[in-house]
Amino acid sequence: MSKPMSSEPKNTAWSGPGARTEGVEHRFKAGERVRVRMNRTGANPRTPKYLLGKTGVIAELHGATYAPHDHRGVYPYLYTVAFDVSEISGKASKDKILVDLTEEWLEPL
């Protein structure tokens, strides 16, 4: 049994200096379909290449945090996005994969 998707930002473990979860609206809502952008120069480099151009559904909303060591200041909001494995592999599957992606990589459908 799968757990229901959250429509509200969840509390994250990022509670130290610079953490933000209020004051700026999330661009996307839980349940919204999105596509992973093909190219985002200067964006978070941890986005898996196999997801570029793929479509998924926002499963959870997270906050953002200040991380000067590996990003240029405050990270964009983080989302958990659910992808059909068949969308990624091109093979028949009923399974899903959940991936955390920053807002800068996502575009609305």
C-alpha cells in the first residue's frame, strides 16, 4: 500500500542557520506533473542524466537550505518526484522510482 502524497511542505532535517521553508511559495504542488529540464547551466549537478527530459509527478514538497560549500547560496526548493520505471527504462513496468530534485531542474507540463 502506498502512502498518500503530501500537499504541504514537510519539515526537513535542515533546521540550522539559513534553512527556509516559509516566505517563498513552492512553484509546484503535490500531484502536479513535471518534466526534468534537459539543460540547466549552473544548476545542481547531482541530477541524474537518465532523468533529463523525463516526466514525473511531484510526490512531496521539501524546504530549502543555505549550502555555500557546494552551491551558490540558498538551494532552490527540493521536491520528491515519482517517475514510472517504464518512462525511464522504456520497458514495461508497474514500478516507480522516487528521486529528490531541486526546483531549478523542473518545468510544468
